[in-house]
Amino acid sequence: MIELQGAKVVVVGVTGQVAVPLAKTLAAAGSVVTGAARFSNPALRDDLEAAGVSCVTIDLEAGDVGSIPSDADYVLNFAIAKTNDWTRDLDANVGGALSLMEQVAGAKAFLHCSSTAVYKPMGHHVFTEDGPLGDNHGVWEFLRTYSTAKIATEAAVRWAAKRHNLPTTIARLSVPYGDNGGWPAIHLEMLINGSPVAVHTDAPSTYHPIHEDDIAGMIPGLLAAATTPATTINWGGTDPVSVEEWCSYLGEITGLAVEFAPTDHTIDSVMVDLSRLHSLVGETQVPWREGMRRMVAARHPELLKA
């Protein structure tokens, strides 16, 4: 296992939902953390720096990554551009990843956070890492570039890992959630507002939600799994859980009414085979019900039943 205490770790896309708690956790555990992002919100930068994260400004779309320390030990790329403009998103995600990996080519390991959104919609198929790819999120007009950009960026990262002989892991993340938000947190807000939750007509809509604590806890193992050529790993919570299940549980612990709206115009289930993750890294430790309860306690403690 890799020891990150005292190591120089760069977290790219550090203002994102997943990366904020991750960077803070690494800094609290003794890593020398540099957080890189555009920092369009100065308050986020102040919050991260108060937690011990040194912040630098970058622009992946322009390939401006020179402020990232070239002597980093480990680099974690959680950046994602999703403006819905095809040219901008491909330039920022694909070109940005290539610029980033060139800048940190001497690192000990590179982790690229991808998504299970790269898999072709196939109902309740369970995907291994060599499963068919496709436009999973294209059904959501507001994320029409997302899946394609993720697939293209994976290809770029694989190429750059070989080009720079940079040990790399590509981790396809399922549904991240926790105190800092996530899809289940959005569903919680929908329950509060009395809005129906969209679920696929091919029920149930099943994924592998993973708590932010497990995300942080698995970083050393994911970095240890880095190789050249790159290693690709499905990354999610051990238990498959459906939107219907976690929303019903949120309703149970808060007393909020739950209404579902079956539709073909939402993403299909994406269940994944986690054998490689469990073999190389281990299993997640936060049971999903415990994680969801903690999420409610952090975001809306007034709703939580005794």
C-alpha cells in the first residue's frame, strides 16, 4: 500500500463535489496537498486553504497547467468540464488531461477519475471493465457531452500513460455521495420540495453508491494499482443499490413522502463487476444506509428521525 503521509499530492478539479472532501481528508492526514482548479468561486479557495490545501489556478481548456508542481509524487485528476458545448468540453477534458500528464510526467503514479457513464445502456447488464462503451448520459440533454467526453478522455489518458511511461489508474466511479452532496443529496432535496423522482421504466434503476469516506480511503490502493499501460478499474460501493431503494430509505428516516416518475428519458441502470477493485484495492467500508443517514444528518439534521 502507498503511504501518502508527507507525500506531495496534487488534486486537480479540487472544487468539485468529490474532490473537496478528498483534498481536505488528505491534508488532514499529513499529505502535502496542492489543489488545482479555475477557482471561479473565491470562497471555495479560501475554504480549502483554511483546511491546509495550497491552491493554484489552472485552465485545462487552454492547456494552462504550468502552476501545477512538476515534482508531485501523486496526481489525482477529478476535473470534468460539462458546459454542453462539444468543442469546449472535448478540449478541456481530452486536451486538458494530455497537458496535465505532460506536466507531471515524472510522478510516481497518476489517478484519473472516469465514470461508469462510459458504459453502453444495457438494462441490468453487469459490466466488467472490458464491457461495451456507449452514450449512457446522452438521454439527459443537460449532460449530452458527458459520456462521450469521458470515453475520449480515457483514451487520451491511456495514450499519455504509455507516452510518458507514467503509471496510471483509470477509475470508473459509480455514484459518489456524502456530506458534500451527490445524486442522493439531490434526491433528498427533491423529496423536501415534493418533486417526483425520475426512475427508468426498466426498473429498478441500480448503481453502486460510494460514500466520500470510502473514496478517500481507497486512494492509496488505487494509486498502488497504477501501471503502464494504464489499469482500468470499476469503482463503487460493494452493494448494488437502486434509486428506488435509497429514496425510499431517505423517506423512511425523514418522514418525507416519496413519489417516483417512471420514464425512458433518464439514465438506465449501470451495475458493475467489482472483482478487480476488491482484488487490487479492497471493499468499501461505509454501509449505504449508514452513509445516507450521515448525509441527511450533515445536510438537513432537522429532518432526521430519532
